[in-house]
Amino acid sequence: MLFGATGDLARRKLLPGIMHLLQSGLVPDSRIIGVSLDDFDDDGFRDFAGQAYREFSTREVDEDKWRDFAPKLSYVNVKDGPDALAKAAAALEEELGGEPRRLHYLSVPPKAALDVVHTLDAAHLVERSRIIMEKPFGTDLASAKALNAEIHEVFDEGQIFRIDHFLGKEAALNILAFRFANGLFEPIWNRNFIDHVQIDVPETLSLVGRAGFYEGTGAFKDMVVTHLFQVLAFMAMEPPTSLDSDSISEEKNKVFRSMRPLDPLSVVRGQYQGYRDEEGIAPDSDTDTFVALKAEIDNWRWAGVPFYLRTGKKLAEGARIISIAFREPPKSMFPTGSGVGLAGPDHLTFDLADSSKMSLSFYGKRPGPGMRLDKLSMQFAMQETERAGEVLEAYERLIYDAMRGERTLFTTAEGIERLWEISEPLLNDIPPVRPYQAGTWGPNAIHQLIAPRAWRLPFERSWRKPNPSAE
């Protein structure tokens, strides 16, 4: 059951993604009930989904595949109540035979999520089911605890999948492979060799048309608690005892338990100039459209290593970068003018964008006489491998994992509540927002936040284009 089936997320990602999962043979035969407020019948919803597939599919449109998929779709208007949902589900389960598993995707605003949960309870559709919930998961510790408590009245924690599309990307899982499978990097993934870590998710998008949703939420609640802290956990976690989802979830939660409460003096909030002119925004709005902060993990591996997080709207570039800066060696043996140290420390960089790239930068000697060094890099891109076509999109992977009960890329109630707990000092003592111009990297105060270090973005080098002659 797809609640919010006529919304923007369903059009752009969920309906095309579900079709791809079924057509690929990765999941068992399924039936999809779209649930929303629009006055559709089954055929009307199929027409809507067909248009979404043709407009937003990232793969080649195949009309034969669409004709095979369309009959699997049906529609229930949420106004018809729990009995209509129960009747539609019973008919489709009889069609499939046996006792099919149920997956409920709540692509609805947070204020509507609990209504859907209680509707499913009233329709007796909780048994044999799992539920996928979209962020945000509360707005502070008290609301997160209240939300979890009410959901747990209907669904067990093991049935709940709190989705984070950032972690659904191939590159996120590649962090685990890169860290724990390689003898070159596993021994140096600690405070003795790493100086600091940056997690940088700038966006060029504005909030035109969406400011009403964003007002009162802001960049910190919308992005940091739900996305960037989850990425931080993958970067910082200890080796799990195995790759099963319970073991990985426990190691992520250990990171959250070890995080120090955020210091408001180590947080920069910003608001792009013109935000207050958006429709529905108060002229004295204090909502942050940008946030940069320093996070610290108080454990044996990471004590003294700062994690710098930055995200915002209407910035200079759009990117999803994790950058690990290694400690620099002594340089006394190199002559003045050699260039060593001028380009900063060596970096290992993960690009979490859809293309999934990695880069390792280092100093190397410039050809010719004398000892002159330049900053060089080795780069890898997933699309250059022969298996590039097998990559699932983020929402496809997460729906697939929820169907299988695989929880590695989802967060837990404990993890969410702990993140709100460490955020309380900031929420209770909020720094003022600083204005910044659209198309920049945020307020100037970000440079004082990270000093004497420097932000990794913008890059001094660009990603290399694949070499077609090498194929």
C-alpha cells in the first residue's frame, strides 16, 4: 500500500522504482494499492502512474513492460475509510494466494503519518506487515519519544523502517566495503592518522513553493538529524561482528551514544537573502536554510577528531561529499619552494551522488629537475565498472531491503531519540541566523568554525571525465 500515491515523491521516484523492482525479478509477484485523496478509480490511477513512468523513469521507457505492470495497480480513496482498504487488500491477497506479506509506504506529511498508522490498525492490516516512514521523525526529543510511543502501540519496532534515501545509495554501502575489506585503510581509520572529517551536502535548490513546509523546520532538523548524522555513523562505527542488519544497527547506535552534545558555539546557522520574501514566510523568520557545525565523538577511536557537517539551500554547487583529511607528516627534509604542504593534507573523498566516485589525493614529484611537488589524485567511478548497470536507485534499494526485512540502511527508535538528545543544547540555545547571498558557500562565519583548517568544497581539482578511449 502506497499512501500519498499521487504526491510528488510517488510520481518521481516510488512508482517508477516499484515498477523496476517487479520487472527486474528481484522481488516476488506483488500488487500495489495507491491510497490518496484524489478522485481516481483504478484506471485513472493507472493513467497517472503511466505518465509518471514515462516522465521520470531513469531507464529506457518500455511500453510492453508498462502494459505488464499496469494491471498490478489499483486505487482506494483515503476518504472511503478503513473498510475500503481492508476490502481491496483482501481481494488482492486472494488473487496472489496464500498469506502475502504486506508493505505499507507512508509518503505523507509527518502530521498525517499517525492517522495512517491508526487507519491500518482499524483495517486489520498490521499483521504480516512492515511500514516505511518518511522523515522527519519528530522535531525534538520529546516529540520523537511521543511519536515512537504512539507508533509502537500499533507496530512493533521490528516492523518499522524509518527511511533515509541518502543511505540508499550504492556509495554509502561502499563505505563499509572500503573501510573493513582493505588492509590499506582499515588500520589507519582512527585518531592517530585522521586529522578531521567533513560531510558536505550543499544544494543549489531554493525553497520556492516549499517554504511553507520548511518554515519552522529548517536545515538542521530537515537534513542534519535525519541524513548527515546517519552518514557520520557509517564513517565512524566500529567493525560489526557480522554484516547482518542488527549488528550494523548496534554499531551505529554506539556511535550516537558516544557523540557529545552539540555546542551552540560550534554551530553556524544561515538564511539565504530573499527567503523572507517567499510566500507565507514571516518578515522576521528565524528559520535556517543553512547550517554548519562541529560534532565530536568521545570514544577511543575518534577522541580529538572533529567532524564538520555543512548543508544548505541556494549554495554555489550541489554535492554530497565525505572528505577524510589525514594528518600531515613532518616536512623539514623538503627545501623551501618545493610546494609540499601548500595544497593542504592528503584527502580520501567519497562522492555520494548517483555516480558514486572516490578520490585519494597525495603529493608527488613534478617531472623535471629539482624537488618540486604537486598535489595529485587517483580516482575511481562506479560507472566505469562493467556492473554499473546493476546499481539500484536509492528508493528502489530501500523498498527492496524493507521487503526482505534488511534493516542495515534504516535507523532505529533508539538512534533517533539519542540524536535529538545530543541536539537539545542547540535547540535550547539557538544561535541567530546569518544572512548569505545565493550562489555562495554560506555565511563567512563558517571559516572561523573550521579554522585553522579549510573547507574541502569547492574542490581545487575537478572529477575527471571517464576516458572513452580506454574502453
